[in-house]
Amino acid sequence: MFDNLTERLGKVLTNLRGQGRLSEENIKDTMREVRMALLEADVALPVVRDFVEQVKQKASGEAVMKSLTPGQTLIKIVNDELVKVMGEANESLDLAAQPPAVILMAGLQGSGKTTSVAKLSLWLQQQGKKKISVVSCDVYRPAAIEQLQTLAKEVNAEFIPSAGDQKPVDIARRALNEAKRSFTEVLIIDTAGRLHVDEQMMDEIKQLHQAVDPVETLFVVDSMTGQDAANTAKAFNEALPLTGVILTKADGDARGGAALSIRQITGKPIKFIGVGEKIDALEAFHPDRIASRILGMGDVLSLVEEVTRKVDQDKAAKLAKKLQKGKRFNLEDFKEQMLQMANMGGIGGLLDKLPGMGNLPDHVKNQVNDKEIGRLIAIINSMTPHERDFPAVIKGSRKRRIANGSGTQVQDVNKLLKQFTQMQKMMKKMKGGGMKKMMRGMGGNFPGGGMPPGGGGGFPF
Ligand code: GDP
Ligand code: MG
């Protein structure tokens, strides 16, 4: 995510770090570079202008010039300004309303509305909401209603049926009544989009808005469309009282222009970002953390949150208990940890959030992917229960047998055993905090991105 921008800004700012003093001249040079980086990231021009102007002003103050670490100070100014253009703090959903609280989704076709309905349902459940209902007003594409039905089932949301021959406004009214009757806490209304902003679509969504009076009207937009995303957001914002934005497909967006432009252009907060096709690939949008990611400083907080959310808490608690009782962490536990990591949607996504890791070239990231996890699990599967419990017995002939059984090489088995030993040591250190603490430890252990990829660290990747 935001790889290009991170790389470009990273270069500019690294140059500064070493500089003893800032002069008008090198501030000017730096800002020219920053401007280029933002334009290349497809940030909207007025936003770029404003950004550069603000940073220049703050940077040319006496305090900065005289600062002992002027480079660092300028980086901080850039960081703070990034946070500011993205909206300072996370704004979450405001669902304080007589239930059912209605959320209306708006946006162009293919932007990710239907997927986001499912992701939001899951997110709301994780926030403690029990009963979520969803309904589709997309009567133009026959598959659209079915798509929502399938997703609803996956996330355990109540699906309120609708059909292609019904009017969107009627569907929405009926769904609202049904939701009231069934004591739904949150009703999410999916709508049809078009390929471009057109009057008919705007009229329809306006009517829907009037009919159901939503507490949240969320505009869903594909971040890959760069500054166009900001312009479309502007058009929708003029037609509808939007309460927030969901920026989808941030996982594929190397530039970041949309994330940086939307708030400034519309005045509306980005509340969530979509970071993958899976239903759990939704993150609350925290401007400060994103700024930190963009500047290559990592986002350990989001990582911890993600882990807390996705880790199987029961299993983690069980392991913690076992270790607290003084029992050994064995290869079976190690395998369980890796399965959980695989569950978290791949190591690549996690790596982006570690300090300094955002800049890793893709081929390195891909090397440490889930295939590696799959191989480690295969190796453990080829061991006997005794071997899993007492890895010390795994010597020459056993190693060959295990390698053969798992279709790997003896050196792979050796590598796994080494990683396991390191992990075991770490587990001992943390006195049984399980996955959660382990991940927290991860943030603390690798300031500035000192983690060597591809093994060697305390981790199986
Ligand atoms: P709609 O027409 O607005 O309802 O869009 P859909 O929800 O049907 O999504 C269109 C496509 O975008 C689908 O293939 C989704 O899987 C994909 N998609 C949606 N959100 C994301 C995301 O955050 N990341 C990625 N990579 N794909 C997404
Ligand atoms: Mg749809």
C-alpha cells in the first residue's frame, strides 16, 4: 500500500536526515521533491499546493532552522501535515439512533459497495452488534442481489430478499419495516451504481436517502482511481449529505492520491479502508497511522489491532494457560501459531505495517508468503506426536524421513527447528502471553525495521 509514495518521500527525507543544518536553499529543494512525489502519487493539485505551502511556512521558522536535528524536524512537519490533510483522527460510525440504525451505501459500479456491506456487517459484529440486516436495491444487475445474499450468509447477517422487478425505494421502505419488526440493530442498504456519475443514479440515491433517513451515508470509492476518486466523492457529496467515505482497494493502490485528497476536497472523513477482497479486509482509517506508513515508519498499532481481531482468542488463551502452567511450547503449538498467521490473510499484508518493511521489494515480500507457512506446516505434519513434543530427538535419520515425507529438504527441516527454538525462547521470555503479546513484542523488538526477512528472526517467516 502506498509503496510508490513511501519510496519517493522516503528518498527525499532520508537525504535530509544527514544534514547538519537547513538552509532556505535545501528546504526549497526538498519541497520541490515533495511536490513531485505528491503529484506522482496522483494527489489532487489544490491539495498538493496547500500541503507544500503549509510545510514551507512551518519549516522556515527560526526554531526549525536552529534545531539540532533540522532534518528530523522537517520530517515531523511533513508527517503532521500528512495527518492533517487526511483528517487528524479516526472518525468511526455514529450509530446512535433509535434502532434500526440505517447505513446507506453509495458509489459507482464496481467500487466495492456490496463487498463493503459484508465487511461492515462483520466489523459491526466484532464491535458487539448482534443483529445486522442487509438488503440490496440494485435491481439492474440480476447477479447483484444474489451476490449480497451469498455474502450475507458468510458474515451471518440477516438477508432481506428483494427482486429485480421492484422499485428501489419500495425495497428500502419495506426492508426498514421488516428490520423494525425483527429488532435489527443495524440495517445496511446496498444500492446500484453506474459507471459514471449520471443524473438518474443521483436521483435514485437521493430518493432512497429521503425514504429511509440513514444515520450514516457512506460513499464507497475505489482508491486506484486516484484523484478521480476525490472528484467523484465531490459530486456525490453535493447530491447527498455524506457522513463518510470507505476507500476500497487500498491494497492495490501504490500511489495514495485518493487517501490524501478526499478529505480536503470533500470535507468528509474517510472512515474505513478496504484492504483486500476477503470479508475481513477492512480497517478503520487512522490518518496518523497511515501517515506513518507512508513515511515508512510502520503501523504497529493497526497490526496489533488486526491480530487481536483475527486471532482465535480461545486458542490463544489456551496456549497462554498451558505456558503459564510451566508446560513447554512444542511443535504442535508452533504449527497452531502458523495456522493462525495464515488465517490473518497472509504475511505480506502484515509486513506492510511493520516499521521499515513497507519498502521491501515485492519479490522479497512474496518470498515470505504463505507458501512458506504451508511448507513449515507440512514438515510438522510429517512428524510423529513424540517428535512434536520432544523436538530434541529429531536427528539425522528422522530428519531425512521427515524431509521425504513433506517433500522438502533436510536443510528445510533444520531451518524449521532453528526457528522453532527461537520461538520457544521468545515464548519463555514472554511468560505465556500467546499470540497477542508475541505480536506486541514484535513491534518493540524491531525498531526502525531491523527484522531480517526470510528467517533468522524469531519468526517463522
Ligand atoms: P459494487 O459494484 O460497488 O457493489 O462492487 P463489488 O462489491 O461487487 O466489488 C467489485 C470488485 O472489487 C469485486 O471483485 C471485489 O472483490 C473487489 N473489491 C472490493 N473491495 C476490495 C478491496 O478492498 N480490495 C480488493 N483488492 N478488491 C476489492
Ligand atoms: Mg454491488
